[in-house]
Amino acid sequence: MEFTQSLKLNHVFRRLYQKGKSSAGRCVVVYCRKNGMDCNRLGLTTGTKLGHAVVRNRIRRRIREAYRLSESSYIRGYDIVVVARGRSADASFHEIAADLLKQSEKLGLIRKDVQHEDSAPVADPVLPEANQPS
């Protein structure tokens, strides 16, 4: 991630939970607070109730990738903690990404000049005419 560092310190997580703003969605809960830096710091939390390590790691990878793809639209200078909820274990990547973006917009973390489309299904690619059967 270009403009984001990893958030690992326990006291920073606790400070965000106590003093930060939060927004809860179906798949994720997002906490944020200004950090006075020129970059964002991202922390991820997945509890053991979500499943075994394989499931929790898959959820973390999906959340991290969803953030990475929309990183350029985030306002810099925030600590962000994303907590995975129970529904994220069964949710698709697109559902998690849409929920993360929606909760970030509610908290004012997304720049105003960036327009996001709703998560519309991607059309199937059209085969070139040379490859189509006759």
C-alpha cells in the first residue's frame, strides 16, 4: 500500500475504540481517528469466533485488498481500524469491499471529489470474433 502503514500497537487500537468515531455495517465495523501524520495507518481485527486461522486470514486478506484498491480515494492522516463481523466469513470479496467503502464514506474518510459507483456486477467479457465458433 502506497500511502498506508500497518497499525500494530495495542494501545493505539484501544485509543481508537475509546475515542475514535465508528460506523458499523453488515460485514465490518470501521473506527477512525486523526493521527497528525501525512499517511494513514490501517489495523485489522478478526476475532476467533469467525473461524479457524485459515478463515480469519482469508477475511484479513480480503479487507486489506479492498482497502488497497480504494486507497487513493481516502483522505490521509487517519488511523483506521477495521473489525470483521460474523457475516464477513460467508461474504464475497465484493460485499466486503462495498461495505468497507460505505462505512468509510459515512465517517468522512473518502475525498469528496472521488465518485464511486455502486457495486454493479461486472459484465462477462466478450470474445473476439476470431475466437468464436462458426
